[in-house]
Amino acid sequence: FRTGNRSRLEDYSSFEGLLKTCRVRIAAMKGFLCKKMTSKTSVSPVITEKWYINDPADVEGLLVTLGVISALIFANIIALQCSVKPGEMARGDFACLLRSSPEFRQFAKTIWAEGNRTFEARIGVGPNETFDIRTVLDNPSGDILERSTHESREFATTFQYMEAKFNEVSNDTSWPNLMTKMKVWKAWNEVSTDAYGGSDYLTITGTLAYVFVALALFNSVTMYVSFAYSPVKEDYEAAKKRGEQGEQTHPASLARWMNIGMPVILFSYLLLITGVCCFCCSTASVNHIRY
């Protein structure tokens, strides 16, 4: 205040006058800084508040990510479906039927002696130790695998022994092996092996994974072509240039596109996630059949 002129000192004669002047100058400085910042920074126009996306590059990134992931998983699904052999499918069906169907267990016991075979009830499982597989074949319960660790071990022993016998070449020229009779019995009795490890389970989960991921891939390609041919990017760049000049613009092209495009993108991601889950189940079933 000492360097100021007399008129200014008179304005500051009271404390209230000093506060009033400070408030005025602070408000003026604030307005000046805000004006400078808005003039140097490009104004990003608010396209839509519904999906919280203001830049077309974000939408393009979602579409590209969806397409790349869907294509990679789709290729693995096809490779998995083509790698499973008919013999592996039959092995899975045999294990599933032997576990869950008392009728098939009796059928397997009956046809054992056909083709000049002798039914061997007791098999050696170790030094001076045998196991009678009739404890499994004569079990009347529906599912004998997941009851206890002891019964699971008995079932696994019975399955390994009988599966090898069923794959042996038969002396009967009309039936290559007993596994072929198992397929005929399954088809005639219309028994579904949709339990974990069966061929129907593998087919269902693999098909669902194929359909879901294929739809996600198709949607990603379709929406990307639609997005590329829409005027979204051009309108957005023009709005940014006008925003740099201080004009508040609100281009509606992206908002109109997102009214349909964003629900389709979100639904496609849901299809992709569902397809990945089905693919994991199918892959686990293949490993269960093989090993």
C-alpha cells in the first residue's frame, strides 16, 4: 500500500473495503485463468452420458478386442472338435454307461462270454491281491462313481479292465469288437451320455461354444463395418475443431450409433464369455476321456 497513490489508500481505509477489493480481483483472476485454459485445451464434445463414452476410438477398441479374441478362441474350438477321434468318444460313452446305467452293466456282463470269451470275475490288482469286478457290475444303484473314494477306485479298476477287453478284436466277423455292440445298445435304448465325460456332453458343450463364439465374431465384424462406414469419426473431428475455437458442439452421430451398437457390443461380449465357459467344459471333458 505504501507504493500506491493516495486515492487507492483512501479505498483501503476500512477493512471491509480491503476484503471487497480482494474478492473482486480474485474473481477477475479466476475468470482470466479459466479463459486461458479453455482457449489452449481442445474441447472434447460430450457425445452421450448413457454409456460414458465420448471418443470413437474407445468404441473401435472394444470392437477390435472383441473380434481378435473371438477369432482366436473360434480357431481353438474348431481344432478341439476335429482332434477328438471316434474311439475316444466311444471310450467316454463306455465309462459313462458303466458308471450310470445298471442295465448296461448287466448287458456288458452278458455279452462278455460271446465271441469265445470267458467271463473272468476276479482279476489280479497286486501281489497276492485280487478284485472281483462283479461288485461293480452287479451294483443296482444309478451312479456308482461319486459315492466314496473306495467305490471310485473299484469303478476305475473295473473300467480299465473291461475297456481293454471290449476293444480286443472279436472272433465273430460280424462284430469287430464288443465296443461296437456298446454303440448299438446305446442307440437302440436311446440312452443319453450327457453326464460329464460322455460323448453327448462333449458334443453339447462343444456345439454351444462354437455357436456362441461364432455369433460374437459375426457381431464384431458386422458392427465394425457399420462403424467404419458411419460418419462418427468425421463428425467427432469436426466437433473437436469447433471446440478448439470455443464453440460448444454436441454431435449426435455417435450417440445415434451407440443406441444400437453398444447393446450389441455388450451382448457380444456376454456371448463370448459364455462360449469360453462352454469351451473350458468341453476341453476338460476331452481330457477326462483321454486320461
